[in-house]
Amino acid sequence: MSIIFAIIFLIGSLFIYKSLIKPDYQEIVGLMAKKQSLKETLDTYTFLNQEFENLLSQYQDQDLEMTQRQLSLTLPNKPDVSYAAAQIVGIAKLFGMKIGSLDIKQLAIKPSDKTAIKGLGTLRMDLQMEGDYENFKSFVKAMETNIMVLNPTNYKIEKQSSGPFLIYKMTVDTHYQSE
């Protein structure tokens, strides 16, 4: 008789496991995976929020006048021809380029469609220099990474009639904030 009860108990246990526990177990595994995914997402957002708050506090702690001076190096408040020319001449000398001519023109100011933003002025520098090609490539790369925004627009390369160097004619635009 005890063998019959054991068999009935075994069959009942298998029925309960198959109909109640097994379906819920799959749901539990899915919910645990979703919980882990949400926890990782929350950790990521918490970390990013903390980083953002740190950056924000750094900028809030900075002296506003110091920030304005730093920005003025990149985008001056007025057309500073001598500063722009010094940047070009300094980079050229650094890479062994010999400047033959430098012509600077102030172009018309592009007005801003936003009331809080000033218009953008442009100084266009037409430049002729000579040197070897490797130095010219270094010169252009240095202009791209210079603190002042220098935008080379036109290039023309010619061979000298006498001498080992090439002649480079180029146009470089730099910008400033209009007053």
C-alpha cells in the first residue's frame, strides 16, 4: 500500500512541477535577466549623471572672465589682424616655410539670426610661401590643431623655376565675433 501512495505522490509531484512550477520558473528567469539589465542601465545613468555634475561644477567654479579670455583666443571679439598674422607666420616658421607674401582682407560680417548671438566676421588671408612638401603638410596639420580657428580653403602648388622648393599659394579664413 505504501508503494501505491509513493507512486501517487510521485505522479502528483510531477504534475505540480509540470503545470505550476516549470512555467513560473521560465518567467522568474526572464524577470531576473530584466532586473539585471535594468540595474546595469541604472548604474550607467548614475555614473554619467555624476560625470555631468562634476563637469558642470567645474564650469560653475571657473572665473567667467578667464573663460571669456580663453574663448577669445579661439574666436576673438574683434578683427585682430596682427594676432591672426602672427599665428600664420609663427606656424610657418615653426615648420621651415618661407613666406613670400601675406595679404589680409576683412570680409563682410555674417549677421546672426539669433538675438543673443553676435554676427561672425571673417579675415581672409591670401598667402604665398615656399618650402618642401613634408613641411607644408606639417604646416597645414598645425593650422588644423591651432588654438585659433584657421580654415584653409584654396590651395595651389607650383614648382619653382629654379630651386628645390615648391611654391604654395593658399587662402586661409579665420573668424571673429562682431561687436
